[in-house]
Amino acid sequence: MLKIENLHATVDGKQILKGLTLEIAPGEIHAIMGPNGSGKSTLSYVLAGREGYEVTEGSVTYKGQDLLAMEPEERAVAGVFLAFQAPVELPGVGNANFLRTALNAVRRAKGESEVDAIQFLKLARARMKVLNMPDDMLKRPVNVGFSGGEKKRNEMLQMAMLSPTLALLDETDSGLDIDALKMVADTVNSLRGPTFSALVITHYQRLLNHIVPDHVHVLSAGRIIRSGGPELAQELEATGYAASVAAA
Amino acid sequence: MTAVNTTGAGAFLARHEGLRARLPGAGLPWVVAMREAAAAAFRAQGFPTRRVEAWRYTDLAAVNGTVFGEALTGVDDALALPATGNSRAVFVDGRFRADLSTLDGLGYTVESLAVALPSLEGRLGAVARPAEQALAALNGMLFEDGLVVTVPAGVAGGVLELLSFATLSDRAPAYHPRHLVRLAEGASLTLIETAAGPAAARYLHNPVFEIEVAARARFNHGRLQQEGLDAFFLSTVYAAVAEGGTYDNFTLNAGARLARNEIHVALAGPKAECHMNGVQLVADGQHADTTTALDHAAPDCASRQTYKTVLAGRSRGVFQGKILVRKVAQKTDGYQMNQALLLSPDAEIDSKPQLEIYADDVKCSHGATVGELDADNLFFLRSRGIPLEQAKAILVEAFLTEAVEAVADEAIRAALSGAVSGWWQRQGVAGGIEVA
Amino acid sequence: MPAVTETLETVQSVTEGGYKWGFETDIEMEFAPKGLNEDIVRFISAKKNEPAWLLEWRLKAFAMWKKMEEPSWAAVSYPKIDYQDAYYYAAPTQKVKPKSLDEVDPELLKTYAKLGIPLKEQAILAGVEGAGDTPADGGRMPIAVDAVFDSVSVATSYKERLAKDGIIFCAISEAVQEHPELVRQYLGTVVPQADNYFAALNSAVFTDGSFVYIPKGVRCPMELSTYFRINAKSTGQFERTLIIADEGSTVSYLEGCTAPQRDENQLHAAVVELVALDDATIKYSTVQNWYPGDAEGRGGIYNFVTKRADCRGARSKVSWTQVETGSAITWKYPSCILRGDDSVGEFYSVAITNNRQQADTGTKMFHIGKNTRSTIVSKGISAGRGQNTYRGLVKISPKAAGARNFTQCDSLLIGDECGAHTVPYIENRCMSAKVEHEATTSRIAEDQLFYCRQRGLSEEDAVGLIVNGFCREVLKELPMEFAVEAQKLLQISLEGSVG
């Protein structure tokens, strides 16, 4: 499904990822934990294809394709979804318009018919009900004036609507209260299945109480220094990262 | 050849003709050439009329119609100046007065331009643009003296005062000092300039500043314009700032019957910075104009401008401010705000902020507001027992705060606060403020 | 390739294909001889069978024009116009108005079809009697259309229906014949003949345009629309529009424009005069899509237009909305004279310049009456080598107690070969007036573009979406049908430019 091999990447000429190797099988959820500055966000941006994140060595294949050769929107319609740590505001762009445009781009790529405004509203409202989002959030400009929690809810709405095959959650849990945290977890869990994989990037273990990962990895200084099962997250919570880093 | 002009551009051109052989630098071919070029530029432009876009709101007809005489050489030695403890250079009627100045142990050089002229080839005229600004051309044609400040690399120059006084004269003298300030790499200096004169004296003070701020140098330039109320103050400042350098200009435009405070700053090296702030206090019968032009000519530069104008009586205030961002000046961060407060139904404010942008990765904005004192605020203060005049004073002061607080240099800020409250008291007495 | 670089390159790679209205209609035309002199003015007036007073009025304008100089203060540059090298009168050779669709020149009908304007009313537009009395499209609010083809108005629809309410909507040449008293009373009272160089030229040689009169207390039951098209070669178009909203009336008027692709520049110098009496409201919307010239700046329309509204009456209101995507050069400042107490002026503008287009546009708000209010929202988008200038004046007279103005000017730059300029003038002589002006300049942020692309949008769609968002405050002021068209137009104007 996703195969990252010996990935090296720089940002502004600074080496951030230094030989990261990771493989995610279909249906698996992997968690990446690590201290600040270990390269967690860089990894998600490299996978999504953001400008300014330069791969200097290594490879990433996604469903057998060279992911790194693809444009950001090609990756998106191929099923890669990045839930942003800081969702971007788009002044004047209606949330519904934005999401329908995105949904139809994804549907076109899948060879499905596009949805019209009425069909879209039906689909969106159903999802929003689950996410406990008021209808008027569709009318508001994308993320403009949204609270931190509303922005994350909006990311989850987009993820649920676009039904990706690989979700990258970049510290989606940061700054969330317990109810919002559960909402994020519920959304991911609802998508869980044999064709849905996820890479959950987080600083804390608490999200992983709700999204139980198949594998947990510790990222430090641009490479994975330890891997294990869900119990590794518990251990890190208790002992901190320092011990693992020192041992590596 | 027509009859000899007694007023207007012709009179000044004639004066140049007549004084040609006697003006400072008459024996220096490069000075002569520079004066001739300035004269040609001034002949071509004359005193700009309101048809010239840059002078749309300021009419020089009164200057044009005045018969000006020559400033007499130092006659007044009775000037008693209070000591401030700062170093200072004193000019009387446009001429440097060593006898009144205190310039010991500075660690940098301060000279009279008239004296230093032979050594200034290549430096004099390096930043001024007489072909574009008529008043700089007039100055270039007739300058006689000025201050030359040179701060060597790495030297922290501290505070220097520049006092420029006019004496009472019935000749309506016109003087055109040319001041040069050069800060070498990493140097710093605060210059506090005060221009003042007797209330009843008519004169033309037409100074031109040429300022060069080298890499990582910092120049704080505070200007308190409190000329006599019958004077014409037409000032043009040119500053060029190199990489990582900073030019701070604060101008209080409070005196003179007609005042033009024109500032041209070029941010010529990457990461250069410029802060321009100012307060215009315009009372009955006065016309005050601040015109700024900021040229972002290098990447990663930042500029900040805040100007506040308070108008009382029958007065007119003008603010024009242009930010130019050249194609090379990517990552420019430019901000400008100008606000005016009208205290009288007979006051007029004209404001023309302007952006001219040729680079795409920039953040530039400007804002302008015009209004009167907020009636609710005024009522609130009065409901707490504060008398009306005092309540107004408080609100006007609050209005000015933003511009005054933006002044980084404490010495300048202190001098400014004093000048503002003095002006305010005079207005209160003069009754130039309309009850809202 | 980095997204931003790509945007730049694609913006620069615009091709002629971007202009979809560049067809020429091959119909028989009648021309007056090339050149401009008193005889031409007389010829036009005679052709229109005008009364003597109007001929005098034109000749006076022509005499004034000859003494005037072409303005040079705008931030636009173009080669000197040879006013003698153009036709000032060109008309389809159709002598009598058609009585049925069959009588209409089929080429003309094809033109309408290609225009894609709300011409489900084509039959009506072509002048088929009675066709306007039933709604065109299942009860949808119809739009009454006047089409001006080069120099003459070719058809006006829904006239009879409007007449039931006493509304006059016709070609101005027709109004001169049918309602001379109204034309004479108002013509030139908002934009005098000698107002400016182009207005004087227009006053001398205007050939047609629309005339609207809404009687007292009448709310116009449908949108009124005029469609302007320059077709013939070397032809100037000088239409003149006059709209009078009598006391308590309301009208919404739409204006659209196209022209064929040509290598040479063509001059369009229109004058629009609006008069709003007590409690009247006029909403004037423009989607300007004149041919902008090709990527190298060859050809395109010079759009030098004078539009002004006189809010003569108390509580009157005029709202200008414009979407300017076309023309090689746009020189246009729809203005409001807020004379009546409590009158309101609004100006909402989107201007796009791509390739080598130049636009110098904005508004003037003259506050004269008490408690007058004005709002200005301007969105400028510069791409390619386009130069885009907002120029505006807010002038408040000493008597305009309590006047208010709010101005917001935002510029968006796409690429580093273009320019965005903001030149507001604020002149206030009233103590109790309050004026606020804000201007910003920015580009499409890299993170916005990436966010959209991460959700699967192509770069072109992402830019289109973000630009439409940037313009939203203005687009929402447009009537529904126009808003959709304008959004598409925005996308098309940048299309070929992005993606």
C-alpha cells in the first residue's frame, strides 16, 4: 500500500528526514510519535507533495506508483488525504462549494459521476450530523473565523466525504478537548476497513486510546528508532521519549 | 530678457546669477557644475503649481508672491540657549554658529558645510534629486551652509541636537541649508532637530537633508518643526538605507504658516528598515503637508508609517504617502496608516495614500481615516466630571499616542511630548477648537 | 515543479484561445465615411432624424472637444489615437424593424446565439411583436434586453409589457423621437458635454444606447439589460445611456459587452448618465468583456467610459457593480454625486488584467447632501504583464454633515511581471464626516494553493476558486444570472493563464 524507503528530505536546505523506512499494509493504522522537531510534520508534507519539501534520497511507492513523482492533486485524487495540523483559511470561498469541487475531482478520478448541488447537500448534511456540525458551517468561507475545534471538525468532514485510502493525520489532536478528540477518533474508526490505511502523527498517547493503532513508531532526528505494538505508546507515555532516544 | 523679477522662481534664479561668484564653492568646478545643473532644473520646474500631481493639495502661491531678501550674516549673538547636556550644532538664519554650538569629544565628525565643502565631492548631491523635486533644485542652486555629520563604522554616536533658529528680520530672508548625514557600517546616531523662529517673522526655510545609512547602521531622526507662524518651511529629506540598516524618522509638523515635510527614503539593500512617523498639529491660518515616498528597491525590507494630523480653526492638512515596491523587492512588508482629526468646521484634510507594486510576494497595506472627536467618548469623560476642554485634550492626546509611541528613541519621544502639550495649551487659549 | 513557479508560467502562457467571443458577424453594414468633422456630426444627427436642438447640442460638444486635450494622468499607456482614422457610424442595413423572426437577418440572430446572453428571449429581442408578453422560461423572471450593435440599437424586448407600468425602455434614438421632452430635460445634466475629452467626443458623435424612464413609485418588474457589441472593423462605439428613476421607483439594469478579435485597437467611449430622484434606487451592473487583445498586446478595445450618477433626490440610492475582465485598456470611474440628503452611493468592482491589459478604474463619491453614505469595494487582480490601478476620490463638502464613507481596496498579484496600484484621494472639508479607507496587496498564498490541491483540485481550479473567493464581496452584489456568468468569466480570464 505505502512503502517508504530510506527517505531523506530537506526543508530550506536543512536535512530533516535522514533515512526513514516504513511500510503500511492495506487496512493498517500506524502511529508515529516523537518529540518536537523530529520530522513528523515534514513526513506528512513530503507524502502530500508540498512545495519546499525536497526529497534528496530514497523512495515512496503508493499502490505501486512512485508517489513522489505525482502532483499534490494527483496524490489527493489517488486517495491520499492530509488532515492539516493548521487548516488553511480561504476567504470568500464557500465551504460547500470547496468541498463539492474536491469531491467531484476525486469522483472523476475514480470514474464516478459528479454530484450536483442537491445530491451533495444530502451527503454532506448526513455526515455533518454524525460530526455534530451545524448546517451553517457549509455556508461559511472555508475555515475563516472557525474555532480550532471547528477547523478540525471540518477536516474530518472533508476526510469522511472524500473517503481516502490513505489518511495522514498531522497532529490532528493538538489543542482539542476530549469531545473533539473522540469525534476525530470516531471518524477514523468509521472509515476503518480493509481498504483504509492511516498514518496518525501525534505527540501524545491520548488519541491512541481512541484510535488503537496496529503499529507504533518512534521518530527521532529524522528516522524511526523504535517500532512496536500499541503497548509502545503506553510505555512512551510513562517514560517519555528521552529513554528511547538515548537507547537508539 | 524681461525685467528683473522680484518674486517667484525668477527672483531666485536672478539671485543665483548675481551671487554666482560669491557662493561657497565658487572656486570648485564640481560645485559650480552642480549649482548650474540645479539652476537649470529649477528654471525648468519653477515653483510647482497645483497642476503638478505632487503639489495637488499645497499651493505655493504665497511663497511665489513674496519678495525675499538675503539672510544677513551672523549679527545676533544675544541668543541665550538653555543647556540640555546634549551635544549640539546651532544654526542662526541658515548659518552655522560655532560660537553657540557644543561639539566636544564626539567620537565622530560634525562640520559646517561651508567649511567642509572642498572635501565633499562625490558626497554632496549623492542622494538628492533636484531634477525631480523643484525645492531641492532651489536648494542646490543657492545653498550656503549646512551640517555635515560623519559617523565612522561601529561608532555609537549618541544624541546630537541640531537647532535652527530664525531671527526677526524685515527682509523676509530665504535660506537653503544642505545637511549631510553619513553613518558608516554599524554606526548609530540620534539627531534631534528643532527648527524655530519668532512668531511675527516671515522667512523661507528650505532645508535639504542627504542621509546615507550604511549596512547595519541605525539613524534616528527626530524633527520638531516649530517655525514662526508667518514662516514658510519647505523641507526635503532624502535617505538611502543599505543592507540591514535602519532609518527612523519622526517629524512634528506644528509651526509655520505653510509647511511641507517631504521625505524620500530608498531601502536599497536587503533587510533594510524604515519607520516614519509624524504628527501634524495645524491651527488657524496654517497649512501643513507631509509627503512621503518610500522606495522598496531591495528584497526583505520592511517599512512602517503612522501619521496623525489634528486640525483646528481655519486650517488645512495634507498627507500624501506613496509606497513603491520594485520588481526585485520580493518579501516586502510595507504598512502605512494616516489619520486625521478635525476639531473645527473650517478645517480641511486631504489625504492621498498610494501603493505602486511590481512584485508579487509582498505584504503591503495602507489605511486612512478622517473624523472628529468621538461624541460618546467625550460624553463619557464629561460624565466623570472632566471639563470639556480637558476631555478634548485627553482624547486628542490619545489619538496621537500611536504615532508618538512608535518613536523608538526616548529622547525624541520626550521632546515631542513637550511640544504636543505646548501646542495644545496654545489652542485651548486661542479657542480654535469647536465644541462638538 | 513548485506550485508557485508553475502558476507563473501558466499565467504567462495565455493564448488567444482565451477569448471566446471573438467572432465577427458578416452582415451588411452601412458606414459613414471615415474621419471626424462637423459634417460627420451632422450626418449622424440627420441619419437619426434628430431635432435641431440635439444637432446644436452635438455641434457645441464637437467644438469643445476640438479645444480639449486627451487626458494623460491615468496609469495607462497607448499609442496616440488617430481620431480621423475611424468610422463614427456603422449600422446594419436594416431599414424597418422586423415584424417576425423570419424578417431578421439570420446572421444577426446567430450573433445573439453566440453571445450567450440571456437570449432565450431571442425572438423577443429580434422584435417579434407580442413575444414579450409571456414569460420566456417557465415563470422565471424575464429580462428585458436592448442590444446595441456597433452604432445602433437593433432590438428591444418586452417593451409592451413594461409600458403597462409606464416604464420606457428603448433605444435612445427612439426616445429622442418618442419622448423628446424627457431626453431634453435630462441629457447632459449629469455628464455635461465638456466634462472630459471622451465625454465631449461621445456627446458629438454618440449613435445609440439605451434610454430608461421609471415613473413615480414604480418598481421595475424585471431586470433591464443592454448588450453592446462592436462588430465592424475600424469602428468606434459611442453609446449613450440615460436612466431616470423618478420618485420612489426602483430599477436594476445590466450591461454586457463583447467585441470580435482584431489586430487593431478599437475605441469605445460611452457615456452613462443616471438620475435618481427622491427615494429612487438604481442598481447598475456591468460585465465588461470587450476583446482584451492577444498575449502580445495586439488589438483589443480601448474602453474610455464616463459613467456618473446623480443622486438628486433625498434618500435616493445608486449602486454600481462592475466586473471588468476585457478591454486592452480600461479607463473608467463610475461615480455618484450624492446631492440629496441621506442619499447612498455604492461601488463594487472586480477588475482583472492579464497579458498586457491595463486598467485604471475606480470611482468618485461626491458627498454634498447631509448624512450621505458611500461604500467602495474594489478587487483588482493582476496577472501576466497586466497593470491594474484603483483610482478613487472621496470628496466631502462642508455641508455634508454626518457623511460617511468606507473604502476597501484589495489587490491580488499573480506572477512578478504584473503591477497593482492603489491611488485613493480623500478630500474632506466637513468636520462631522467620517471616512475610512483600507487597502491591501497580496498574492495567492502558497498554503492556500496547497490546501486546495491536497483536496484534489487542479492548480487552475484552485486559483479560480481562490480568486472567486477574493471577489466574493463584489460578485454577491450582481443579479443571480449575471453572477454565474461573471464567475465563469473570471475563471476564463485567468484560464489558459493558469493550469
